[in-house]
Amino acid sequence: MHIVMFADQHVESLGGAQVSMRLQRRYLERAGHTVTIVAPALHGQRARAAVPARAAAGPAYVDLPSVPITFDREYSFTWPGAAADRRVDEALASRPPVDLVHVQADFWGGFIGHRFAARRGLPVVHTMHNRVDVGIEATTPLPGLVLRALNLWQRRALAAGRVVAGAGAPVDGGRAPGAGRGGDSAAGVGADAAVAGRGAGSPRDGWGFLRGFAARSDAVTAPSSHFARRLEDHGVVPGRGGRGIRSAAGAAEAEPRIDVVWNGIDDDLLDAALASAPEVRPPGPPRLVWSGRMSPEKRLLPFLEALAVSGVVADVEVIGGGAQLGAARRLLGRHRAAATVTFAGRLPYPETLRRIAAADALVQTSIGFETQGMTVFEAGALGTPSVVSDPDIAEELGAGVWRVEDASVDALAAALRCVASRVAEGTAPTPDPTLRTRFRQSSRTAAMLEVYRRVL
């Protein structure tokens, strides 16, 4: 089959969703399928660095005209309008007929993807990667206003892409726009009513925004059970198809539900990182790794403060970059932690995995923001236990976790003291050994293919 994926950011830029989409493409192609990824074009240094990867991908990448939106030019924006629609259609005209659209975007990429599905009358799988409300609250000064604007933008962008059932010339081997979904308009006749009437929350909040996408989708997937539960609790469930069982009279006997499909780790990279891990722990103080984007929702600064308060003697490596690097350095200068802290910067993904495998513990400090928390799953698959502040993520992982009691610095400091003590005693908790199999991308691709086949 030919799957077209849509992203908010180019998959050669930094980010967990981007890493996941690169893996998905490679493993779907290994299984004999064709994948095209549509995303805003890269800029600056990142664009130059990505040239080999883009060349290797060949026609798999459709780069849309874009403008950079961050000072480091890492991320970019494409306006979801007629010009982007034309670019997508032109790029795909020379590729095999499209069978399915997989939207893995929360903003403009989502709009462009759903508009494309509307024009072609194609089924849509939408993967929810982000807690939109938490992310916007953490990064904007007026989150309520931003969310209202986003909901209005979504309604207008998707309404503008709407196609009346049966209108226009047949596409993709004779399938007419709007066909394949019970004769409805492909963008969703009645979708707005479904959005307004389903679940808790306001159509002006983050959940209302996600419901707008779900109502136009045949399946919705989430990368964790805890995020899937939150989505379902707020009425973010597929508005078309789904897994609902219907009676002979046509009445729904079961609500369409969210498919949980973890983001995975490259099988080959996992094996290489496992092979590089020391068989016997080298002597020395506890070795801790914190890895992620240095932004407020990731809570790097509370971690460094807790490290100083704890008095723990440890070797701590902070991997990643971002706007809070300067603030992190200043905080350490003021508090003078007993631990030795090294800022490693942004590292290649295989090297990051190697360092996590060699650590005594990985520390993840975000709360309520992560929809999966990739780094702790990577650590678990590598046999490294984690300090986890988010109770939902700790529950999903099961074993191999030090749980932080609450969001306070003192609670995190207490957890770090426990880590140091358990590592010194040789009694650190052991991650669930089945993660090593369940988290491999090969198994995740098999699970996603089941979703694709169902909606087709």
C-alpha cells in the first residue's frame, strides 16, 4: 500500500515525533510498502546537514514552502492553504496511487493532511503525539487566547478544504472525492456537530481542538495507554469507522476507541547500544543522564535545583539543547551542587542511546506533558532504570522505576538520594525485560499495519 504521512516539522529536524516517523517510514518500506512524508522544508544549517538523508529518502520526502519560526531556524511553518494543497497534489502525481493518509501533526501539518484526504476521499489514521493544552500553556503567555485562535483556525482551514460527496473528477483509480467513507464529504459532513456534541471540555480548549481532528478520522492512535485514556475521557475518539460494532439496525453498540501503538526504537540501534553497554558496572559515583529539550515543560531547572538540594555526589550528564541552557548554567553557579554536571549538548541519536545504556539511571522530570515519554522507554529497553516524575508514565513502565512523590523540588531531591543509595548498594530496580521486545520498531510497525488494514 502507499501511505502518505503529514507532519508539522520536517522529519530530519529534532524531536521525538520526527524520530518516530523516520523509523516508521524505514520499517514500512522494509515490509514492502510505499511511504511519502509531507512536511515544511528545512532551513539553514539543519537543511544543509539533512542533505544526505533527504537524498537517501529519494521521493519519500515532499518539502512544502515554509518560513522558519525559531531563532535557530530548526523549526518551520507552512501555511495550510491552496498553494500547499497544489504542491502536495503535484508532488504525488508521479507517485503510486495513495491508499491511506496518516496524519501525525497537531497544527498546520494536520490541516494540510486532512485537506488532502478530503480531496482524495481517502481514509485517515490520526496519531495524537502531543498534549496541545499543556504545551501551549507552558510556552505562551496567553494560552486561553491561543487555544481559541487555534480552534477557529482549524474550523476555517478544514472547512475551506471540504469537498461535496461525488463532486469533481474521479481520482486514484476511479475513486471519487468523498467516496470510501459512507458517502459523506471527505472532510466530514456533520464533523463539526460531532465535535461540538462529544465529550467533556469546550470547543475552545485543547481537547476541543483534538476532537476536531478525531471527528474527521477513521482511526485515532496514541503512543501510550495513559494518553489514550485522557483522549477518550475528553471525547477525542474517531468520528468515522473506528472499532465501533454496529447492530443490524445500524445503531452503534460500542464507541470507537483509541488504538495504543507505542513509538518504538530502531531494532538495529537497540542491539548496537546493548552490545556497547558494560557487562559489569565500572566503579565510581552514580551516573545519571537527563535527556531532552531545554524548555519549561521538560522541567530541567527543577531537576538541577533538586540535585543541589539533595547533596548527592554523582556524575550527571545533561543531553540536549534549548532556550534554558543559560538559565541552567546560572542556576548551577548559584547553588553549587555536590554532583558534577556536564552539558553534553545535542548528540547523535545512537550516541545518546549508548550513554543511556551506560548510565545507572535516567531522569525524566516533565509532568503531564509527555504523551509517551520516549527516553524512559528507551532506557527500559536498554536495561537502565528511570527516575520518573509523571505518575502516568511510571505506571505505564511498571518495573524499573523510582517514582517521585509529587512535583516539589524536595520530593525530587528525596528520589535522587534514594537512587544514590540503591546504586551504591547494588539494589537498583530492574526494568521490565519484555520492553526489549515490545518496544522494537518491528513490533510497532506490525501493530500499526493492523490499524491500516482495519480502516481500509
